[in-house]
Amino acid sequence: MVCIREVQKDLAQSAKLLIESKLSSFGLGEADGFKVYEDCIKLPGDGLMIFKGMNNYTADSIKSLEGFKRAWWEEAHTASKKSINLLRPTIRAAGSQLWWSYNRTLDSDPVDVMFTGAEVPTGAIIVDSNWRDNPWFTAELEQERLDCLRMQPEQYQHIWEGDYIKAVEGAYFARALAEARTQGRITTLERDPLQTTRAYWDIGVRDATAIWIVQQKGTRLHFVDHYEAEGQDLATHVNWLRTAGYADAEMVLPHDGAKVDAFSATRFEDHLRQAGFAVRTVANQGKGAAMKRVEAARLRFGQMWFDGERCAKGLKALGWYHEKKNEGGYGVGPNHDWASHSADAFGLAAVDYREPTAKRATRRIEIGAGAWMN
């Protein structure tokens, strides 16, 4: 049997110590056919258990595992697609099995895609187990669970209920998202055809472009749709807007929308105007603009409602968007990664928020024959 992790620099990172402790707790030793060595464990009969890191293997070296009949991949949520593709055809002896144990992290993790996608491996047995299934669940663990629910509601579903990570530690909007779910503000929204529609952009040149479709209804902001595409040209984004029915939306751009492209000598906002859109560019917020967007979004989050289905990818990005830390562990502003594009466009919507103004009532007063005044 081979016990696997994606990265294993030494045996201290393996499951070996865990297995040794279990053998000890069950009173299993040499008399039962188990003998612990420095780098492996001998099993009854001629069995052998070794511990490996998959990222050390190549297409040639993986052949050394062909004689093994069991492969157990612990913490398999870290498995890369390359490593999975190396292992699966290698463990192929008659009666062989591959075991994968993991806590769900992201729905894009290759192992989770393998077991929840359209093509699950033939003969796969998938078991969801949780704290409720633990016959040895102690009072101390129950207290930990309740404390997590009370103190870390944004992390509870992942830690205790087997859900995907919707918020990482240090995420700016984690608690606000948890509250929005609890309060039913992540729901199904319909676009109001009589209400002004705005498309808030984060412009990507060599990376992703993100767009939130937003309507303000009184003091509430309705995020009715979300779009993100990486490495695509402007025509692709414009086509989505038209196809999705947002050709009449006002395009609201960050300050770089007014920047002149050195190659075409045309501003991004001008390209959109030429495509027939109404366009407005928000002025540069100056130093610390990213954190100003974060603070504006935090201030307004209680007024925000989201379409859970159409905005699913954007909400995932908001849950991930987090503080970047230096070597000393101190925050140095937002981390620029895959989540930052949607988060920046989201923050722009918060910055652009305007309190609704009360409409003045108008009276028509008759003063004489044919005469009137307001």
C-alpha cells in the first residue's frame, strides 16, 4: 500500500505517524505482523506500506508503484490534475483500489471535479461523512462546533458541514456574506425593466475582465448578474452584454477607462461609446483606492441583495478576496489574485452608490378660465 500526499518533503508530512498511533491504540505489533521501520511499515504476510509525495513522480518514475494494490491519498483536495492522471493508470493490479479522503475546499479542485463532475470513474463509491456520523463525537468537540458557529459563522459550513470554502481567513467580506445568506439576501432576483441598470467594470488587459449588473431600488442595491472572462477581447464582453439583454445599461468604468491606449490612441470608454453604450468613468480615487472600495462595500453590504445563481462566481470571488500579508504577518492591502477582478468591480459599485433623493410633490392649481400653475 502506498500512502500519498501531493507534497511530502519528509515523513513528518506523511500519514505515517497517524498510522503508528492507531496501531499502538489497537495494540497491534510484530506478533500481529506489523513492524514499523524508519521509512515504511511492514504489514501481515508480505505486505508493505510506503509514504510518497506525488509531485516527486514523473511519467517514468511512477512505474515503481505498479505492483501496489492500494493507494490512499490523504488530503486529496491538494491533488493536482497532473498527479491524478499519473496515478490512476498506475494502480492497475487485479483487485487494486484507490482511496481518496479529503475535505471539500474549492469546486474547481481536480479531485472534487473527478467525483462530482459529469463523468465519475466507473465503480466509484462516494461516501459523505460528517460530525453527525462520528459515534465517538465528544462533548468537547460539540463545544468547538458551537463556538465556531457563534464566532466564525463565515467558516462554519466549510469546517463542520463539508461545504466548499466560501471565505478564507482574512477575507474582507466573509462575515458580511454569511449574514447575507442567513438574512435571505442571496436569493433569486429579477431585473426591473423600469429601473436604471448599470454595468460596473474591472477592465482586464492581460488578465480577467469582470462586470456586475446592478440596479438601485431605493436604498437597496440589487446585483442581478455577473460576468467574468479571462484573456478575451472587448468584442466578447460586448457580445455578452447584448446577448444577456443589457444593451441599454449604463457602462460604469474605473478611472483607467479614460486612459488612452498607446496603440490605437483611443480610450476604452470611447470604444464602448462607439459600440452604442452609454458610458461614465469614475474618477481616480487616489492612493489607497483598493481599500477605499473595500470600506465602501463593507459600509453598504447590508443594503445589498444578490441573485444566487447568476452571481455565483462573483460571490465566490468576494468570499475569497483577502488581505495580503508580508513576512511579518502584517496586512499590506488586498491580495491581487483571481478574486480581485470581480472584487474591484464590486467595490466600484459601492463607491458609486448615491443616496436616493425624495421626489417633490407637484400640485396643479386652477386659477381662472384656462389658466393653471404648478
